[in-house]
Amino acid sequence: MTSVHDLPAEAQLAARRSCRPRAFTLVELLVVIAIIGILVALLLPAIQAAREAARRSQCANQLRQQGTALQNHHDARRTYPFGVEMMGSISVGGGLSTWAIEIMPYAEDKSLQDLYQRNVAMENDTQKDFRETLIPLYHCPSDFVSELLQPDSGPATGSHRIIPLYRTSTYRGNAGRAVPRGGASVTWYLGQGVAPPLDFGWRGPLHAVVRADTDPTTDGIQPFEPMNENDKVLAMMRPEKIKNIIDGTSKTLLLGESTNLYNRRRSFWAYSWGNYTLSQGWTTQAGASIPQIFEGNYRGADTGISPGCMDTQGPYNQESCQSGWFSGHTNGMNVQMCDGSGSWINWDIDGKVFAYMTSIAGGELEGDAHPQLNLN
């Protein structure tokens, strides 16, 4: 048998070369890297989409848990909780509790509610631990990272020894259907512009109420005057019963998502200044949509992204920018209806149809002509 050593020198060299492991050339290595890059580029969007689908599903589940807690509250108390509890009219500038606080015993979070001091203003230093708590149930994973912030308006911006900070959240209750009205738009979350001839049936399932034992003559409570036309309606507003939702529980919005690019205009679960825990459906008095309520960009000067809602509101008042809806999802938001069902609303929904979903007893039908209002 002939061995390699019996071969001529040139043949031996060739044989040795053929036995060496063959390395990749630079061109081959670059081709492999390019193929891997293409595969990653193809797979990454799918992975991100799958993660967002999981986050969106978790968000919908959190809304469902809150909706169940609201129904449990109704079973136990025979009413939904109020949206926010106020010390008087908006001019008083004080509030006590929110729907998110009231449902805690029914959402397996009674221990946290036990920290809450019901007769102490939320801005008080003794409420600090309570209002700063991060509650996972109230924060959608698709939302911005939760922060401790001073809200942009309301009693939290007043004169305080220590600036009160609040924990941001994601979800808001539905306060009702609104339109711009003169110098102050209709706000079921603060009781502005709710005097007749506005239809009282336009209120939502979670709206502002004045604390039942409020004495209008108490120093600091003025100018809440139950004989004033607007305050008279505000004094009538009480936590709602399911039987009051005559438009149909499956067609009436209960909860939805509301965040904002401007962090001080996001939702704050413990802040009882209405437009941080409640939002509304909006149209103009002629029935036209106000698309800014779905933009989630309060003011360009605050976010660096122009224009913001306050920059383009035109003839509409600022309240429509302060009580809009937005989410970290693509193209829409999760919502919870009054019958306990969950749903999805796209941002391109007709504004009039969405506004009809926010009233509990407006009697609106999708095909109806919008009435010409004269509420100025």
C-alpha cells in the first residue's frame, strides 16, 4: 500500500493541503452575515407585534378586572361609585376621592385603601404614601413608564409646603357627552356648563358629584350655591344605578384608556380633579367631530411635537383637549362597556357615534340627524 511519504514532493504538498480544514473566505462570511441580518429584519417586527399583542391583551384584562370591580361595587352599594367627589363647585378647587379609589375593596386591594384618609384632601402630606403608590392594575404595559409628577392644573398646583406628587395611571372613567358651550364647555367631570337646556341624559355612568354633607354656607365652600342654575344640576348629580342607563348597557362606555405625550397631562388614579381621572365624548354643537380628542398630544410647547391639541383647537375650548382619550397601542384603545363586555375602538371612529356612546340616557340613534343646539 502506497503512503503519502512514497509520493513525489509536489504530490505530498497537495495531499497535505487537501487534508487541512477549509476556512470561510471573507466574501462567504459577509454573505452569511447579510442573510442573518435579513432574517432578523423579517422576524423583529413579528416579535414586536407579538409582544404588543400580549401587552394589549393584558391591558384589556386589566380593564375587565376594573369593570368587574365596578359591577361588584354596584351589587354591594346598589350604585356605581361617583367619578370624582368634590367639595363644592369647580371654583372651590378641592376634591376628595375618585372611582379608582372607591373600587379598591372590590379589586382585592382593600389594604391599600385602608391608607386612604377619607376626610383629608388628597394634596395633604399625610396622603403622600397613598397617592404615590404604583398600582399595576391601573397601569397598561403599553403606556409610558409610570412616573411621580405634579399634575398640570387643579389644587395640586396651588400653594403647598411640599409639592404634592401623584402616580400616573392609564385608565379613565366615562363622564358623559359634551360640547363646547360659551366660555366654558360642558364638563360632567367638574360640573361646568351643565345647566339647562343641556340634556341631563348626556351625563355618563361615572361623573362628578358634590359630597352629600357639603354645607354651602361653610367657609371655603363658596361659591357652591344649590339655587344657582348650574350648581342646582350639580347638586342633583348622584352616583348612577344601572337602571339609569336607558341607552343600553352594551352600548354605553364605562372605561377607556387615556394617556398623553405631555406627562403632566396623563391620568392620575388618585387625583380627584376630574379631567385626570375622567374623560368625555365630544362634538361641536353642530355635531361635527373634534378629532383632537384622540391625538394624545396636549400642547406642542410641552412635548416638542407640534401641533398639539391646544395649538389647533380653533373655536373649541380647552376642555376638549383636557379630557380626551389616547393609548400606547396602534390605531386605537381598549374600552370596557357598562354590561361588562370589553371592546376595541379605532381612532378613526366617527366622533358623533363615539359621543353617542358616552351618554347614559341621551336617546341618540346612529342614523339620527344631529340636533342644532343653542347652548351658548
